[in-house]
Amino acid sequence: MYRTTIMIIALLTSSVVVNGDSEIKLPQANEAIAKHDKQVAAAEAAYKQALIKAKTDCVRDLKVALNLTTRKGDLDDANRINAEIGRLQAAIDNLMSKLRKTTYQIPATTMWNKTVRLTKGQAIRVQATGEWSPNGRKNMKGVDSWPPRGRIGEGKEFPIGADRTFIAETDGVLEIGIDDGNNPNVYNDNLGSITVTITFLPLSQDAPVQVEKN
Ligand SMILES: [Ca+2]
């Protein structure tokens, strides 16, 4: 009897200790964990949002200060302010680099190419690189010359260009494609593809942070 009790205790203890391998089965417990994970993710997103906003606001204000001090001719102070802007910008870039990102290849031969699904109010940054052509090999050029365009949920199209930050005004899949215009608005004479990186910004509708390229 004594030995059996010891064995049962040992079994119970080991099942707790080796819990790393086993999954919790009770739905209520899994729901509690899922709720926690969701709340933590939201808190982290809000924190990152607040950091990015504070730093972006500061960069904006320091650029005004930089103009003032440059006009006054205090170059030493201008250099100090400029260095601080550089530090803040690096911190913003670092925060941005940790955000959720997805990459797509967008061929020139398809008018619309499906990418991420967006919900209304989601802020995203779309960056495009590569060369493509709306009409044959001689016109292979970068996205500055042949900017991509987008639409959400098959809605109204809008320009994207090389680097654009915007807030989704509606739910739907973001589709991206080359603007074929008068070239001659057919897609089977097109060539190349571009790489598009979409970053989900932790921003709400009332806190847009503009990170468009100057
Ligand atoms: Ca074409």
C-alpha cells in the first residue's frame, strides 16, 4: 500500500514536471490562454504605437527647431539637434522593422494581384522595388517610372508608388498591379515583376503616423 502511494505520487509529480510535451485539453483553459495571448499582443501593439508616435512627433518638432537654429547660425547646436533626429529615426526604423511584414511578387502581366486581407482602420505601409514594363523589353523601368497601383475589396483604385503609408477605409483584400494606362491597356505585352513588402502598422484610425518617403 505504501509503495503504491509512492508510485502514484511519483506519477503525478512527473506528469506535472514533463508538462512541456503535453497539450492542455480543457477548452475553457485554452480559451483563457488564447484570450491572454490576444490581450498581450494588443498591449504590445499599443505600446509600440505609442513609442512610434512619440518618436515621430519628436522628429517633426526637432526638424522645426533645426530650421530655427540653422537660421540663427548656431551650427554646433544644429549638429546636436541633427544627431538627435538621427538617433530617433534609427529607433523608429528599428521599431518598424519588428512589425508584421509580408512580401509578394507582383507580375506585370496580371492587372490585379491579391495580397493581404485588411480590415477597416488598419494602417499599412507598402514598399515596392524591382523593374517591370507595361509594353515590352525596351521599357523595363523601376517603380518610380511605372508605379504600382492598388485597390481594396475591388473598390476604387489609388496610387501606391515606391513607398506609401495609408489606412484601409474598408474591409477587403488589397490587390496590387501595374498601371498599364495607354500601354495600350493590355497586359499580355507586359514584362517583369516587382517585390512588394507590406508592413502592418500598430496604429489606430485616430493616430496615423506618416512614414512616406520624402
Ligand atoms: Ca501593356
